[in-house]
Amino acid sequence: MSAESTQTGGPVIVFDGICVLCNGWVRFLLKHDRTGRYRFAAMQTDAGRALLEGHGLDPDDPASFLLVDGDNAWTDSDAIRRVLTGLGGAWRLAGVIAWVPRFLRDPLYRWIARNRYPLFGTTACRVPTEEERARFL
């Protein structure tokens, strides 16, 4: 996956395709992202692995999902905040997350990410519906 392809199609969220929590996050975004702003790549796909590697994350042991928007990339609580505020409307209020110092919010995020399988379980990779398919890499 080239940087050019992420720049032309809008922001891409790289997520863990077998994590129940992560799949719930994608379902939430598909429901609330009414303009279709975000696209998705499971970290188990070639596109997802390439994006993780290209941004210095280990695709075999990711402790975070990744938001890539053009030349910029975010992880951890910064990525969550940017995704939510990017939904617009009342979701912009999620910007208050930035008021909590990163040294407090990121360790909590990383603990949940590292323990996501025992806490939430695993599932088969999500298969997008026909309407959703264009938003998945």
C-alpha cells in the first residue's frame, strides 16, 4: 500500500480483524461515519501490514490501531480522539480527551490493547457487507 493511495482515498484505520473489541469499533464507525470519511484495513491483510510497517509498528505484535491520513499518522489515544472528532457533530466533543495528559491516557489505552483478547475475545475476521466493501482495503 503506497502513501499515495492513502492520500487519495481518505483516512485509513488499521485495526485487528480478529479482536471482538476492534470489530465493534469498526461497526460503530460504519454506523456513525455517515459521510464515509474513514476506510479500514485489518492488520491481517497485506495493506494493513504494510501500513503498520511503514509507520514503525510491528505488524506481528501491534499494541495499537493506526490512523493514517495522508502523510500523518496517529496511534493510541490520539488516534481515538482524531477519529471521533473527525465524525463531526457532537462527536467533536471527544476533543476533550486531549485535556487528559498523554502520560495518563496512553498507558491505559496500551494496557487494554495488550489485553484485548483475554478481556474481549477473538472472532473470525469481519467480512464487510456489499455496501461496506468499498471502504475496506
